[in-house]
Amino acid sequence: MITLYGDASRTRANRCTWMLNELGIEYENKPLAFRPGQEKPADFLALNPNGKCPTLVDGDLVLFESLAINLYLARKYGGSGLGPRTPEEDALMAQWSFWVATEVEKPLLLTAAVRHLFDPRLPGTEETDITLGKLQRPWSVLDAHLQDRTFMLGDRFTVADLNLAAVMHFIPIADVDISRWPSMQRWLEACLSRPGAVDVRSVAFRVPRPQSSRDIFAMFV
Ligand SMILES: N[C@@H](CCC(=O)N[C@@H](CS)C(=O)NCC(=O)O)C(=O)O
């Protein structure tokens, strides 16, 4: 039996519950979420010394990193639908997963924090001028890639789409206008409207707005 640690309403475990929903396999969820500075249970730290969610246990295998967990689940349980059919597809799934984690995740998360998660919300700030500026290039790359494809690898929805869209789900939540990138917009709407994506369609918590840009910066590095 697979066990997934992480509360899907508050943590990146939502990326993995989406994958598990798509696969339709049974699993146990331990809905952990930690407040800053909170001590973590020793038995959880023994599994994942980073002390972060999600963490997945499947038999003797313990895995951290949400996107790596999804790549594993797709390879092992995804058959030729969600998972790779060839080593080349496998490589492209890894490429796009690393790409979204390194080129998109931080600036988008900071944008979403400023525009949605922080209480009080501020409509436009110096921080979002910078973060939205950083997102122009990767989003133009993604939009161009999707101009002649329904999904990242062609006609079928795979873990590459799931990993990208599971990071980019903050776009509608933060009300970011992406109409400049119509192919990316069409693709993101198609991914996020899948029934399995239920946990990434909303964010049910807010955090107090940090006092200064310096404090915001400290949260994200
Ligand atoms: N890159 C990791 C990030 C994991 C992560 O930062 N998880 C947060 C919840 S979304 C966490 O558990 N934070 C607790 C902490 O930082 O102490 C992944 O994608 O799995």
C-alpha cells in the first residue's frame, strides 16, 4: 500500500494527490502540514530528513520531491498513458519537470503569495513587477511549444502535463492574466479542469503578509 505524507489542502502534496487520482490507485494519506518553526515528528524526519511534504512510501522505497514522486508513479503505474512509452518520452517528461521547477516555480509562487496568500492582499507591488517579468520568457517558450500540440508530448495527457500544470495552478488563483499566451492558456485550462485536479483548484489558507520585501525574499530562498 502506498502512503502519501502531506495535507493536500495546504501543501505540495496536492501535486501527488492529483497523480494518484489520475492513476486511480488506492493509497493512505497522512495529512501533515508544518507551520514555520514547528518541531517535526522524529518518525517523519527518519523518512524525510528535509522535514517536508510531500513524502511517499511505496514498499521499501521512500521518496521526496513532489515532481520526482509523480515521475516515479507514472513510470511504475501509469502504463502507456500517463507514463513514458520510450526512453525519449521519459527524457522529455524529466526535462519539462525540471524546467518548471527551475524556471517557473519560484517567481510564480511569489506572485501568488503577494496576490492571494498574503493577508492583507495588495493588488500590484514591486515584487510582482519583478516576478511577472521573470515569467515572460518561460511562458513564451511554453506557449510556442503548445501552438501545434494539444499536450506537452503530443495528443495524450501525460505526467509532463500534470507536473507543469500542478506547479502553474497558481495562475488562476492569483488571477494572473495570461491571454498573451493563448496556447498555454488553452492547455492550462484543459489540464486544471480534469476531475483528478480537484486539490489544485483552490488554496484554502492565508498567511500574514510579511513586514518587508526582505522578509518576503527570506521566505522564498
Ligand atoms: N521541492 C519540494 C518542496 C517541498 C516543500 O517545501 N514542502 C512544504 C509544504 S508545500 C513543506 O513541507 N514545508 C515545511 C518546511 O519547510 O519546514 C517538493 O516539491 O516536494
